[in-house]
Amino acid sequence: MSNTKLFNEFTDVSTQQWKQKIQFDLKGKDYNESLVWESLEGIKVKPFYNSEDKFIENAISKPLKPWQITQAIYAGNEEIANKKALKALEKGAESILFTIPNEEIVFAKLLKDIDLKNTVLYFDFQFLSASYITKANELLNAADSEFYFNFDSIHHLTKSGNWYTNSEEDFIQFDAIAATTNAITLDVSHYQNAGANLVQQLAYTLAHANEYLNRIPETKISDFSVNFKIAVGSNYFFEIAKIRALRLLYKTVAAAYGAPENCHILAVTTKRNKTIYDYNSNMLRSTTECMSAILGSADAVCNAPYDAIYHKTNDFAERIARNQLIVLKEESYFDKTSNPADGSYYIESLTKQLAEKALDLFKELEKAGGFLSQLKANTIQKKIKESAQKEQDLFDSKKLILVGTNKYQSSLDKMKGDLELFPFMKNKPRKSSIEPILERRLSEELEQKRLENE
């Protein structure tokens, strides 16, 4: 095919020639005002892209194997959680994300009868205990399992405003665990859920990781891996580019330390755009988010049930969430191409711009004292609030539409008697070391007014 002369008779068309032709067809209208729009990240999106927008070839590493369907399970009771995991694996899940609430959970019971050698496991620990986590590490290593531990005390600090104990004790625990596990999974999903724009998400994720990389001794850094749990929103092409940019950025930072350059990415669907009214629309939103995660080359995708913000866990909603991913994999063949976004000039241009802007912001953070210093100074929280308010203003003015909530509402929708969980941000004043980064959905204020008027 490469030897054919099929295209030889066609002359190359430069960007300038395209713009001149478009300008002529606009009949006097301004090109930039009519066809170029700017994202919340300050990225100007053009009406066309060509080979001049091509990115560096092979700059972004590819996952070693196809993405996996992941189901999240809260392990408050190890026997119930174990049965639920076995059922999920039987029904199409390929990996499990366990949330471990305390040290009372018996690991052996939780993992009973699970094929540990062929099932990827993720663990979110809601506590910090070197003895517990190192024992879990030993058990899983003995079973030759692939697993990822989230014992991220900085994540706990940013969400709650406090360390588990204090910064000194938390890092002592981290050092002890890291010496055994040689890896950590960072939970950075709440930056997106709190309203940070994509550049901020990438820069804060990078700075977050840098705080841990700084603590690893030079003798051990070559074996220490940092992995990520991220949230994916509904800005379809931008979210694809975000994941690609994260891989590129982390590769750059890891190389500077001499750490492994590849990172494992678990993508979860965002909470920020989910609604309690016309809740079936949440399935459409989460489907495009899963597609972005897959096309962006996440290693695993966890789809939250459509009613997760207001209902307790239930088999029906979890089955629907799992089946959305099964349809994408088994019927839409979203697992057949590695890095499918390669060669898309638009996505490659977005990737480049997001990476460059995020790297600049990351450098600013480091010059100002680093991530923890900027959290203490309340700079990061302030910037996220500013970004969240810009997005909120778009929602309030109906320039950003959530169908069934701020446009095309149905007067037949009644939700007051159907709320099993409190779906709104809880912001009770409490003593904390720093101001926490709080997750907030776009539709909360509007929904509260509608509930009052039912």
C-alpha cells in the first residue's frame, strides 16, 4: 500500500490555504469569532486540524493489555463483599475495586475462592496501617496476583482537611508500606468531581505524585511505581486527550527520578454531572465517559451505577453499569485496537496543549513550594473553586445543558420520596488542618429547589 501512487495527483493543502478558503466562504464574518471557541482551560479549538498538528510519534506509552471491566464493591462485611465479587466476576466483571473501611476486615475471607492469579484487584484503604497493608501485600504476592493499593494519605488530607494522624506519622506509615509494596495508587478523582478544569486536574495530579516520589530513596526509586485512579467527565474528546496527556506527563516526571515511566490508570465515571431528576440520562452520560476512558487508553474502567448518588447499592443498577461496559467491549469491539486515538490530529493537538499547560502549572506549583505547601496556603482550593464556579455559571445560564435538569424538565418527575441517600454536598464546619477540596454536583442547587416545590 505504501508504494501506491494513489494520492500523487493531489497537491498538499496548507493550513493557510484552508483558512483562506474558509474565510472566503464566511463572506466577511470573522474566522475566530465564528468558528474558534475557547474551553475552560483556555484552549482554542479550531474548525479543522491537519498534519501540521501531528504529535510526537510514540510519545505516549500503550497499555500492555486490553482494558478491563471493573466493579466497585464496599467491603464493610467481608463475606457479603466476597459473594458479591464472585457474582460480579461470573456476570462479566474482570477486575474488582474493593473499598476496605477498617482493619477488622479479614483479607483471606474477602478473597475466598477468587482466582487471584487471573483477576486484577484494586484496594482503596480508608485507613493507614503499615502492618495491615504489608500483610495484605504478602498474601497477594504469594498468590502471584496483580493488585493495586491506594493508601494515599495526601488524598485523605485534601478530601477531609486532615491527615489520618499527622503529617509526620502518616509519612512514617507510608515509608514502611512503600518499602514493601514498591508502588502506590493515587486517588485523584475528587479534583474532577470538585470542579477543577482539565489542566488543573493534570497539574495537581502530577504535583500530588511528586510529593511521594520525593520521599523514595535513590536506591529504591527504580522499582517504585505510581499509578492513578482518575475521574472522567463528559467533555468527550478533551477527556480522551486528558488521559493521554497524563501518561505523557507522568513519563516525563518519572524519568527525571529514574522511576518506572509507565503508569497504570483506573478510570471511574464522574459524579459532577450526575442528576437525581431524569436519572436515566445518567446512563447516557456515563456511557460516553466510559468511551472516553477506553479511547484514552485507561487500563481499567469502573462505571458507577446511574442511581449511585441517591440510592443504596442494588443489583439492578450495578448490573446495568456492568453491562454498559460489556456492550462496549463485546458488542462494540472497543478492546480491539490499542491506542485508537493515535493519528487523530484533533486529539493529538488537544493532548499536546493540555500537557504543555499542565506542565507549566506544575512548575509554578513547585516554584511556590510544592503541592502540600500550596494546599496549606489555600491556593489550590481557591483555584479549583474559581474553575468550578465558571462551570457552574455555564450550567446556570443553560450554556452547559444537563437534559431533564436545567433544560427539558418533566413536571412528572418526583424524587422526594425516592432518596435513600443524601445526594448533596455535606459541608458541616469542623476543625481541620487545611480547607478540604469538596465534591459538588452541578445540579445540586436546582435540585434542592425542585424538591422543596414538589
